[in-house]
Amino acid sequence: MAQTSPASHVAERITEVTADDIAALGIGTAIFGTGGGGEVYGAQTMVERELTTHGPVRLVSVDELGPDDVVMLMSGIGAPTVGIEMLSSKGQIHALLEEAERLLGRPVTTLMAAEIGGSNGVRPIGWAAQLGLQVLDADGMGRAFPDAAMVAMNAAGVHCDWAVQSDVVGNITVMKTVDLHWLERHARALTVASGSICIGAHYPMTAETVRGAVIEGTVSAAIRVGHALLNASDPVSAIAAELDARVLMSGKITDLDRRTVGGFVRGSVTISGIGEDRGRLQRLELQNENLLVLEDGEVLVSVPDLITIIDTETGHAITTEMLRFGQRVSVLAWPCDPVWRTPRGLELAGPAAFGYDLPYIPFEGAAR
Amino acid sequence: MTARDLALGVDVGGTNTDAVILDGLGTVIAHTKRPTTDDVTGGIRAGIADVLASIGPDRTRVSRVMLGTTHATNAIVQRRGLDRVAMIRLGAPAATEFPPLTGWPQDLAGIVLAGSAMLGGGHMVDGTPISPLDRDGIRRFVDGLDAFDAIAVAGIFSPSSPEQELEVAELLRGHLGQDTRVFLSQDIGPTGLLERENATVLNAALYSVALAVTDALVTVVAEEGLDAQTFFAQNDGTLMSLDYAAQYPVLTIGSGPANSIRGAAYLSGHDNAIVVDVGGTTSDLGVVVGGFPRESTLPREIGGVRTNFRMPDVLSVGIGGGTVVDVVSGRVGPESVGYRIDREGLLFGGSTPTLTDAAAIAGSPVAGRRLPALPSATASALRDALAVVTDRLDAAVERLSLGRADIPLVVVGGGGFLVPDRLPSAGEILRPDHGGVANAVGAAISLAGGRADQMAPMGDRESAIEQASEAAIAKAIQAGADPLDVSIVEILETHVPYTAQPTVNVSVKAAGPLARLTAGAVSG
């Protein structure tokens, strides 16, 4: 079963998200995005505006949910490079909620982020403010993953009954698929037909089904990481300390090999060490997210453990589509939620799930 | 016949207008520094007249005049002289959750925005129309506006489907008159709707400001009877024509820092260094790598507005010669008396304590000027302010040096006396001759550049880079670069989404110094 994420035991829980937390949340979710999850700035401005207009959003824990509560995931689907250009339309989420409540026959009370990584970790807060709902301090991944099947609920054996998807021009589609792999396949095809970007609602759950099936405390953790960066004079060390992460290397990008296959960024980035790391060379394998770090022919870290490339000066995460030749970056890695290290978790999101013929060796983070 | 080998560089900053003349070997043979005037022209006229006077009859050897300026940035930051812009976005209902100018500082939006509309039109990534173009809506919107100077148009995915923005420009000119000023987002930036839209609105708002500067340069060159080509320096350190500069002022926004960084490195003889240019209002720090300014493609803010065009990677700290020291609170900046330092600073008989006055406590930075007797509170606040300056500069250098303390720090700019002779985070501290006019030197040594793009299947990536490099070098030579000195300065790769075959777009920039013109090579 999913357990609390490593960072969540450190500090007091946040019970309310205000407009002043959103800059920090955006920074934190970009870091949890492990290279994927899309650009967060657009989402951030939307959420700040909604919280300023509608007031703070209540952030609840799994323990606070009652029998009348219905939790639903809401997330953007599609290519991040498209998402920064063709943004969502007003009313797109209201149409989704209406259709979801019609299918359920009862009101939805709580939104949850499908993934804390990237814009999908930020936008549910703004959507909840607009829709007058509360947000669960949890998510389905504890990071970003490219596939809707790679969620903790799936690892825990909780079924998804239906999914609804809406696009920028107003098309709404309900999907009842036999499992999440088919949902992923149908949702992707539908998204391409809608111009490669959509918003979806899925995984309706109750207080009962949520328990033990989600990764808890991740919204608070992302906000804390963001505040740590904003308040630090040495952002890279501050983030590493907050996440219990290790800085693998600092250097500059000397080669980039990226392509898009079926809507996914694939490729690799080569980083040459500078300063104390001069002479070292690391290569990261990318598939929307950063999946492997290799040095001298050895795998240092592999998915599902978290790998994020951050700007050496500012500490801000750099998504795979924003990587550029010559950028000065540091590579950060830290352990994933324990749910991903179970046999079912590794089957869903281990190296083999991404086509790598490698044994998974757990990364131990800052403590060696 | 005399050689026509002299280059005249001018830099119009917020405080000073500098001018230099470089000979064919790249040696500074004349330089001057004049206060920037409210009308811009006065400062440029005085600067150019000064340096021409000091070379006497050799003035006929001046064959090119290059101008760089931070005037556009200052206009945005100070909300001065900006035009009113009507913004039309094409693509509704898409993106209606994010209205135009989302995230702008309210005061700036209030000054610049004459009105905005989100109307039908735009395209999806694959070229499918999002909705029909709302031609009536466009006409209704502009007819309902009160007063505006220019119109900015941004269509969703216009960088890859450009025809519709062009059609709308025609529609607007047909409806409002052929001289209507219309600016299209496809000319300003890449995908990233909000940032490109922001940059397009800023560009439109800056038209009058930019035109005043290009007109000033043309006027002064004509008054002086110079037979010289005129250029504007742009963000990437290469040159553009004056017509182009008036049309696309945002592309000159970073030329001040780019020139300063390149000019300082040139004067110090170092190819790898950190440069700090201390002006009247800010200290701008940049990094020179292999003789070129490090650039950033990350979205950045200009006057609180997020944009996404390529700019030199510059860290600005609110420390300059005119920075005001608050005696009561001890606060240093960010307010500055700017170019009014020569009237308002204590050293000049004024009543505002500034960092120039703080430096004067240890020894006057201005020859022949001494501080009046100061109340002890003022003297002690000024002394404390110097320590604050040292701390802030040290932190800034540390951020840029990535923790290496051995990189030389080149100090330039009129306020360079504020940088101490030792900083823990810096290596050797260099103060090159003529450092006070590094910006103008940077303009004078500006390069001719060329960019070429090549789209190719992923498997042919390396040959695509090779082909684009050859084409970029050819363009740079065509723009006037010396064939022996031209080099590839940047290779940018972006994947092209949703193509049947994995495809990459490589964009290569080549640049080199202008080929030296000799009498024999010049016809006119």
C-alpha cells in the first residue's frame, strides 16, 4: 500500500492554500515534475488570479474526508509544447464537473491532482477555487509520469469507473474503458483529435477507497520546497536539503538529442561537469520525464526514483522541452515513494515499463 | 585617398550618452561621455560632435556609426513615452481562461492597454482552424475603441500558421487606413502564447520611443555631414538597420547589456570573464564565454512583464552612482536620481545623498569636487551604504561564477568606483582603460550576423547542423562579416512535434566582425 511520502513527516501540514503560496507551489511542482509535467507559469498566473478572486482553498488530509465526500482527479492531458500556446478556455472545467456529477448522480466535493509534478500539480487548486471545492493534500504519482496507468491507485488495485474529457472548443467525451491502459490509449487519440491538449476528470473515489491508495502530503511538500528555494541564498543546497536529495553533478549542457514520438518527447541530454566536477560527463535519458542518469557506462539513478535538472544559479527546475545547449545546470536525484518500489509499482513504473532492460537499484538519496 | 576604416559607436543609457571612435586596428582613438538629455537627440549630438572634433580632418574616415541603447527598457521600467496599444487575440474559445496581459503590473497595463479582445480565429498545432476568423468582431472591436496608437495581433500558433495574422493586418489597414500601425506576434517571438503576446504589446508600445532614437541618430549623422552607414545594435550583439530597429524595438532591448559585456571583455583582453557594468541606476552583471555574452532563452521579466525572446543572460542589482541612500532608514536604493546626479547629489551641491557621495567619503570619484561638511548621521549612513554595496555585489558575482572564485571580474561603467578592489567571490579585478565607455566600444565592435534554420529527419541531425552552419556563415558574410573571422556562435535545436517522422529544427547563428573597408573596396 502507498505510504506517506518521505518529505511529509518533516513539517506541519498546510491546511489552506492562499494566493501567496502559489509561487512556491509552482516552483515545487516543477521540481517534482522530474523534467515533465509541462510549464507551470501559465497555470500559476491562473491559480493566483482565481485565489485572489475566490479566496483561499481548503487543503484536507485523507483523515478529514467524510462519508459524503467524493474525490475526483482533474488534470490537463497532452503535449506540454502545445499547452504553452493553446491554453484552456473559460468554462472548460465547469462542463467537465457537470458531466461528472451527472454520471455520479451526486456532487463532487474534493479535487485531487493526478500528478504533483508540473502544471497538473498547480491547476487543480485554481479549478477548486472556481468550482467552490476543496483539495486533497495528496496526488496519484508523487512526481510526474507520462501514462495515466502509472498511478498509486492502480498499484493499490482501486478501479477507475469512467473518465470525461473536454477540449478548448467545447467537445465533451465520456470514456468507459476496461482498464487504465485502454483509457490512456483512448484519451491520447482523442487528445490528438482535439489539437493535442485537453482537460480530463477521472478516478471518482470515496473516503473509503482513497485511504491507502494515494500518495499523501505532496501538495504541502511542494509548497515547502518552493518556499525553501525562495528563501535561500544557495538555492541548490536548500532544495537538496528539503527533499533529502543528492546533487549528482553541476555542469553545462553540451549535447541534446530530442524528438517527439506519438506526442512524447524522447531523447537524451549530455552534461559536462564544470568547477569541481570538471572532467565528468553524465547522460540523462528522457521520455517526457528524466528517466536515467548514466556516468562512465553505469546507471546512477533510474525511474521511478526522481531525477530533476535544475538551473545552477536560480535552483529552478528545467523541463525537458526547455533544455538548451550551453545551459548551466545541476542534476538532482532523490528516492521515490515506497509504493513504486513494490513489485506492482515496479511493474507499472519501473525501468522495464519504459523499455529499459535494467534491474532497478533503489537510489538512497543524500544519505549513502 | 584616405582609408575609410573608422567606426563610431554610441551608447544611449539612462544616465549618460557615450561615444567612441575605433580605428582599423580596434584601438580607441576618441571617447566622450555626455549626460543623456530628455529629448535623446541632444545627448547623441553632443557625444558625436565631441569625438569627431577630437579627430579633426580624419572625420572623413568614419564609414559606419553603430548605436546601442537601453532607452526602450528604461521607457518600460519608468512607464515613460509609451504608446497605447489595442490587443487582438485570435483563437477563442481557446485560451479564454487567460485574458491578454494576464500577470502584468496593473499600472503598466493601465498606461499601455487601450483595450483587448479575444476573438474567433487561430489554429491548432496541426494547422486545423480553432474557430472561423471573426472579421466582424475585429471591426466592431476597433470601432469601439477610444484612442489608440497601435494594434497588436496574436493568433494561437501563428508561428507555424502565419497567414491569418497577415490577413488580419490587411483587414485592419483596409478598415482603418493604410498607415495604421499593426504589429504581429509571429515577427516577435516563438510559441508560448502569453509571453509572445506580452512581447508584441511591449513592442507596439515602444514604437514612438524607438523612432525618436533612430530619428535622432539619422539627424545627427546628417548634421555632421558624415558619409557613413548607420546601424542599431540588437540583443544578440549583431547589427540591424534603422528601419528594422524602429519596427522591432524589443529586439534592441538587450543591446545595452550585450554591448557592455562584449565591449568590456574586448577592452580587458579576456575571453572568459564576469563583467559588471555599474551605471547610474543599476549594476548589470553578465558572463562572457569565449568572447560572447552568455544568453538565456528562459522567459524573463522586463518591467514586470514576462517575455520569451533571446536576451543576454544578465543579473541586475539596484546599485548605481545615482542610487539614493536613505539616511533615516539606512536603505540603499532602488530609487536613483539617474542623470540628475549632477544637480541632486551632495557632491554637486544638491541635497540627495547618493552612492556617489558614499564613495566620495573615501576619496572623491569626481576630480575637483569635494563633499560639503556633513551631519554625522549622514556621514555614517553613507559609510554603512558602502558595506551594503560590497555585500550585494559579492553575492551577485558568486551567483554568476557558479562557485568558482578565480574568474576575472571586469569592472566598467560610470559608477565603477563603487566596486572595491577585492571581492571574496571574484578572481582578479580588472578596470580596463576606457572602461567607462565599454558600452559604446561594444556597439562599435558589433558583429555582422546571420542565422539559418534547417529542418531534417532526426537521423540526419548532424548533416542538418552542418548545412545550416554553412548557410549561416554565408549570410553573415553577406551582412558584412569578415570571411576570415566569422564563426558559429550558437546552435539551437528544437524537435518538431506531430510529424510522421521524428524531425528536428536546427537553428544556427554565425557572426563575425565587419570586414574592414578599404578605399579600394568602397564605391560610395
